[in-house]
Amino acid sequence: MRLRLASYNLHKCRGTFGPYAPEQNLAVVAGLGADIVALQEVDFRMGLRPEALPRDMIEAATGLVPVDHRRTSDQSLGWHGQTILLRPDLAAMARSLPLALPGVEPRGAVMLHLPGLTVIAVHLGLMRSSRRAQLARLAAKAGRRGGDAVVLTGDFNEWRGERGLEALTDLDVIAPGRSWPALAPRLRYDRIAVTPWIKVLDCGVFDTPLARKASDHLPIWADLQISDPE
């Protein structure tokens, strides 16, 4: 199975400096040409955390649909600000599980199950001690997936190359390029980690004039060839 997977922190659809313009973020997502997109910061943070990315615009703009999963509130699109978009045929086969994560701040991950593939979408904490604890829990979850190929992706909030990622020793960690801040990217916050039997055919940062304007993060992407672990 070959898939294009992407990760994108939307910054609540407020662009680098505003204004609120979700149509720009959706145009960026459409431009990725991805089969699966992990999104972060899809909801506003205050009150009932209403959706920042309007769900009724997603499929028409991108051809993708949000996975059906528990939301932070009835007004939210995401779980702790995160959701996963998929091609409709993949969404029909998908099951999802929200994961609570340890740490100083409230954080969570979305685990998506497809036949033979598990995708875990994350937005890790601001403190390295929290990130280490979060990754340790996620690595343990990934280890229980048996023969599934596993992809862990999202905004890792980690600027060091290896430090803080010690729990991911059983995964290959890819930082496709500098993705933050979008206007002048310097840091590799956004990453993809895969089990060894997933071949990364190509990867990169989606750096376009619109992407630099639509969020404070640039999206990352990877073309994956997923083989049977045997």
C-alpha cells in the first residue's frame, strides 16, 4: 500500500498574523494531495473550544473528510485540538480512539486504525519533561499494535535533533525540514515517525506563498510504502 501522509498545525486558522481565514488553510490542505492529514489546532482554545476549521467546508474544499472520533466538546472538531482527515474510502474503514496524555498541560492524541495501519496524530507539550512522558505512553501504545505498521506524526514541539525523543528507539524518526515559523522557517518542530517496515519514498515541507501566510507552521508530508512486516 502506498499513501501520502501529511501533518499541519493550522494555528486556529488565524494565519501568521491574522485574520481568521479557514479557506486559506483548506486550500493548503488541498494542495498537499494527501490521503491522510493529521491536523493540529483545529479548535479555538477558550470556553467550549468551538471549531476553528468549519467541518461543513472540509470535503468540498479538499475531497477529504474528518475521522469520526470523540471531540473535546459538542462544538469542537478535534480532540484536544486535533483531528485526522482522510479520503472518504479510507474513512469508511477507519476506527479511531482518543488518547489522554500525561503532562503539565491538557494534551491528547488521536489514534486511527485502518487495516494493517495505525496512525497516531499528536501535538506534544511545551515542556520537554511532558513530551518525554507523552512519547513514552505513545510508544507503548504503538508497541501493542502487533503486526500493524505504525505512523506517529504531528507537531512534536521539539527543536533538538535527538534529545527528548528517546522513547522512539523502535521507530524511524523523520524531520522533513524546517517548518516553523512559517514566514522564515528555522526549526523542525513537525515530524513523522514510522515502524521500520514502512519505506519513506519521499518527504518534504510544503512551502508555498499561501502556506507561509495561512499558518505559523508549514505542513510536512511523506510518501509511504507500507509493506507486510514479514
